[in-house]
Amino acid sequence: MTTPAFIPFEAEAKMDWLGLTRAFRDGHRLPKAEIADNFLYRRDDTLLNRAAWIDGLGLAVKSATIFPGNPAQGVGMVNGGVSLYDDAHGLLEAVVDFHLVTKWKTAGDSLLGALTLARPDSREILIVGAGHVGHSLYEAYSAGFPGARFSVWNRTIAKAEAMAEELGIEVAADLEQAVAKADIVTCATMSTSPVIRGEWLKPGQHLDLIGAYRPDMREADDTALQRARVFVDSYDTTLGHIGELKIPLETGAIARKDVLADYYMPETMTRGSDDEITLFKNGGGAHLDLMTSRYIHACWTGR
């Protein structure tokens, strides 16, 4: 029996963002994924296991430990690993670095959404949120939209300035003005109330929403969803779980029919005209962790 590999973060030197988006497209041509989440708790600490099984691609279990007290002790709050199993026999093939999978899955998901829905001539990209995901989005979008000009906005201006200096991009001091200027707005915040207002959006824009992952979190208001054509990466992991869509669906601000398609519907998931506004909700389900882990494994092993 072959010894399972450990694939470290350094594997990203062998990876590329457009290759990952092709892997996502290929993965969605296979039978629909079966997914399941499981939570365990010890006071404030959490263990989250996210599992996915795709016939033809194999299985993955992503385990995340969230220990809020860690930063006070100089340890990262979120840790974990991804176990990748082969499709034929269920044998453990690899344990993949948790942070590597999360980084590439999250930003790659949004990049595929933009390559699918944004205008190909998009040149002004606004990143809302200057955290780790914001940095990853800069990498991913730079690969997908070469030559684009980037700006970053953050509630704490010092963080935006630090990111802008590091990456050689502009700081957006006024969010409304920055949104009005952008062709693509990619939003990765921890906000529980909308930071993007629909009245700010202009024809032809693409809005990419990443940060909200709990039922009480939103990054865009009702007007944004009502003005845009709305798409998601997966119906199963977004509609009933994430406040971005769950809340306006429950209040009647939008209807289920207004969420037009997910990645399993490539014929429908498309921009209809140059002047429409497209909105994509990145839910980042376990099936995307599996597709990402399989892509990482292929790059690492040269297969």
C-alpha cells in the first residue's frame, strides 16, 4: 500500500489560478456532489468537519478547528487539514495543508464566477476587505484579468494602506465612489450588515460576494440583489444557510426564481448583455474543497 502524502503549503509554487478554474469546470461535469457538515463544540472551541463525495473524483474530509483563545497565546485561531481519499477504493491518498486548500478554493471560486459572469473587458477591480482573503483575491484576479488596475477599501484605512503598499495598488478612501468606478467589485469582509448598497451599482458591473458565511451575515443590501441577475456557486450550500440570500428570501425581498443558476447549470450561468449587473455569491462548499484538493494533488505529484 502506498504511504499517503503530506502536501504542504509550498505546493502552490506548482499551481496556477486558471488551472484551478478549469478543474472546477471539469468537476462540475461529474455527477453532483454529496456533501455533509458536522460540528462539535467545547465551550467556545469548535471542530467543523466538511465532507464531500463526487463519483469519479473521490472523497475529501476537511477538518477545521476554531479556537478563539489562540491569538492571545500567539497561535492562529483556525487550523486543520484535508484528508483526500481515492475514488476506486477509498484509500487515503494525501493529507493536504488546510490553509492551502482554503486559500485557493475561496479565491478560485470567485475567479471562476468572474470569468463566467463579468465583462471580459473589465479593467477596474475593487477589493473590499484587506485581510488574507483580499490578498488572495488580488492574486487570483490578476491571473484572470491581466492588466487590470486594482484598488482596495477597508474600514480600517491603515490596513488598506498596508495592503496597497505591499501590492502596489491604490487605496480607495470613499467606498461609494470606488464602487461607482469599478467594473468588478469583490467583497470579502466579516460584516453582518450590508456594506455594498445597490444604489451605488452601475450597468455592466459584476459584484462578487465572499465574506458572509453564517445565517446572520450580509455584505450587500436588498437593492443590490433586486437590481442584479443573481447567481451562486451551489444552491445547496447557499440558499438556506447564508444570510446573503437566506434573509432576503425569507423577507420576500427576492424570490427563489431570482437566483438564476449555479455551477451545475453552465447553459444558464452566463451574462446576458453588456449592460446588466451580475451578482455572484461564493458559498465555498465542501465539494469545492474536494475539487481543489484533487487539483493540488495532481500538481504536487505531476499527474
